[in-house]
Amino acid sequence: MDKQVTPYKGSELGKKEQVAQMFDNISNNYDGLNRVISFGIDVSWRKKVVKLIGENNPKTILDIATGTGDLAMMMTKLNPEKIVGLDISAGMLEVGKQKIKKAGFDNKIDMVIGDSENIPFKDNTFDAITVSFGVRNFENLDKGLKEILRVLKPNGKFVILETSNPTKFPFKQLYKLHTQVFLPIIGKLFSKDKVAYSYLSESANSFPYGEAFNNILRKNGFKNVNSLPVTFGVASIYTSTK
């Protein structure tokens, strides 16, 4: 990215602190709005992530930028020994903890507040690591990826689900209309934080995707890097190993 996109332009806070504040503000209605904005398609994308992670039968999984724990809960079907959900937003984690308790996954998932650029675990801790719609919120992308590589076990799998930009007509034009017009309007109408969904749109449109992001992963030490566009390219799933 040529410039760093932040939620609150003019704020004296760094991106990390702004992102935490923003997600705290929208945590209570994030799940509902997310389903509306994505038309529920994001659930099928997460299922693909779970399938890819399950190929290695991981016993320990770290889900970074776990938010309210949707992906973490879906990965319980893989029957790992432990899943850790890490997020910088206490508000999102609190919503997630309530969902996890209600679903009966308390003994399977630990929700931990923490920073992707300073992950509170030892080297070579996890068999698999996931990030869904979170890497574009990293303040320092390279530092965050190097930290992920550090706590991933050798031969461990890293899977990212992130927005990308369609390149073919008419999906390119429809996606631009959706992210630049529809998404901010819905956010302003129904969200407590009026700028949050404008930030989510802007950050999605400016983040590197496809081969550009593959190269960033390779630069930071990941091997066997591949990207899979989904739903006409509005999102991509990236897989890599240590």
C-alpha cells in the first residue's frame, strides 16, 4: 500500500489503536451487519478456509483478528486440542466469548486480547494459523507476518481470507459500487460508528491482492504460497507454509 489507511483521519492515535477503538465501537452489531453487507457469502468462504486448515489435521490453531470468533468456532469441527482466538479489540472478544459459551465451546477455544505484531506466544507454538479479514488492519504488515511466521511450527500452514478486487466486467464495477456506496451507507444508517464502514471499504480497495500479496508473503519467509480468488474475485484465500 502506498499510503496507510486509518479509520479516523486526523486522529493522534496510531492505526493499531484506532482499529481497536473502531471495532470496540461496532462490536455489538458487527455480526448482523456483516451478514447483510456480504449477503452471507462470507460463511461459505470461511468453510473453504476450514477445509484447507483441516488437510494437515492441526492440534493447535491460532486465529488472529478473530473478532467475535466465527472462524474459530467453525474450526472446532476439526477437533483440535486447542484453538486460540487473538484480537486487539476487547469489545469484539467479549461478544465472541458470549457466543462461544452459548455454543458450549468454552473448553475448546481461548479468546485472548493481543496484538498481531507482538503475539504473546513462544516460537513454533501452533500447527496452523488463520486470519480472516484482518491483515489489512495490521499497522505494520511485514512485522505482523514475521510474528506469525515465528509462532508457526515448521511445516505449519498459514491461511488468510481477505478482500480483493475483481478485475473483470461487470464484477469490477459492481464491487466498486458495493464497497464505495452501499457499504458506507449501510454502516452510517445502522452502525454506532459512522466512519467505521467507510474505513473498511477504503482499506479493502487499497490493500494488495493476488500475486502482489503472494510476493509479500514470500518476502516475509513463507513458502508454498498460493492464492485462490473466490466469488468472482471479491475475496481471496491465501495459503502458505513455514
